[in-house]
Amino acid sequence: MKKPLILVTNDDGITAPGIRNLVNFMNEIGEVVVVAPNSPQSGKGHAITINSTLTFEEINLEGPQRDYSLSGTPVDCVKFALDKVLTRKPDLVVSGINHGANSSINVIYSGTMSAAVEAGVEGLQSIGFSLLDFAWDADFSQCKDYIQNIVKKVLENPLPKGIVLNVNIPKLKKEEIKGIKVCRQAQAKWEESFDERVNPHGKKYYWLTGYFNNQDEGKDADENALADGYISVVPVKFDLTAHEYLQELGEVLNG
């Protein structure tokens, strides 16, 4: 049987350890093409490049896959791959493995998940993977079996149209991970402030700081599943319509 075509991308850059591990995992499952940013693009969300040009090149990295770098955002990478690189639609798009969490509210800021969502917009099967470890030398070995299992299950059991998976993996040894838990997005947010400083020339500058505030006590929330030692899997939709409020809003505005 023909191997599935898998497009791999990320937001940490094409040489980041996370994506290199993901590429190796996917090489054991299908034919792999990588189109990823040529530099880190974390926190870019669903941004696209419209006011400048893009540069693109094939690079030689170890493995049977084809690797291409693009001077754009993660979403640019997906769009470019579908238009200029791939000769047919991929069977699956995987994004990551992100260095750090993309659970809860982080999903809307994440370049990793925005790439996966963009694939979903195009009607493709897609998954975003993140490991709760920001270290560049993070150990991704405990992720392999779980990631490959999830990918194989999605290839065998396609997701409904318009839904992508947000997978977060706790920073634990493989034997410490309790399993996979399907979750909802936790009600949590960043409590932020801008730290004001002054440079040697007397000009003010600012660093964004803050802390993460999980306000959700539900066992079915992704943040709490991760804290309990589970891999969280959240099905994500890109339709932002508040369907439950449509009728009431209509009555308010037209009443």
C-alpha cells in the first residue's frame, strides 16, 4: 500500500529538536515533507505575511524526508506547502513538537496550533503536538509511542471536517505518564503586566511579564489532566461563532 503523505511544520524553526524528533517519528509511518520557518516564530498565532516577500529553500538534513525552510510564519508554511511544494494533498499535517505547553488559552497564541488549524481550514486532517518542557535539550523520547499511536489512530479514523487535535504531553518519564485523556480547554488565562525599564540613553522599554492563572477545577480540563500526569487531547474547532447565543442576540437586536 502507498505510504500516507505527511506534512510536518512547527513554530520553533526547522532545526529545533522538537520538529527533528517529530520528523523521525513520522518517517516510520509515511512519506514526509517538511516545510517550516527558518527562524523561531513562537507566539505568532494565525499571522500571515502580507507586507513583505518570502524566501524559500530546500535544505539537506539527515533522514529520507524532504526539508524546506520558509522565511514566514507557521501558517505561511502550510499555505506555501499546499500551493508550491506538494504535488497532492497530504493525508495528514502534524505541527510541533512544540517546546512548551499549548494547553488552555495558549492555543490562540500558538504558532504551532495555528499551523494545525490552517490545515483544518483547508479540509485536511491535522494535529498539533506540544511537550511541557521549554528546554532546547528537552527529552522527547517519552513522546514517541504516544505520538505515533495518535497519528495512526487519526489516519485510520479520520476526524470530522473542521476539527483538529491539540495534544499536550506532560514533562514526565514514559513510565510516569498515566495515559491519554480527551479533554476540554481549561478556563485559564495569563495575568500580564509590562515591566518598564530605562536603557543607558534614557529611553523607556518594556518586557511582557506575568503568570498563568488556572481558574478551572474540572477534572476534564486539559490543564488539570496534565497536572495529574495524563496526555491531554483537545478537539479544536476554528468556527468561533457563539452558536448558543445566536437566537438570544437576534431577539435583543431585533426586539
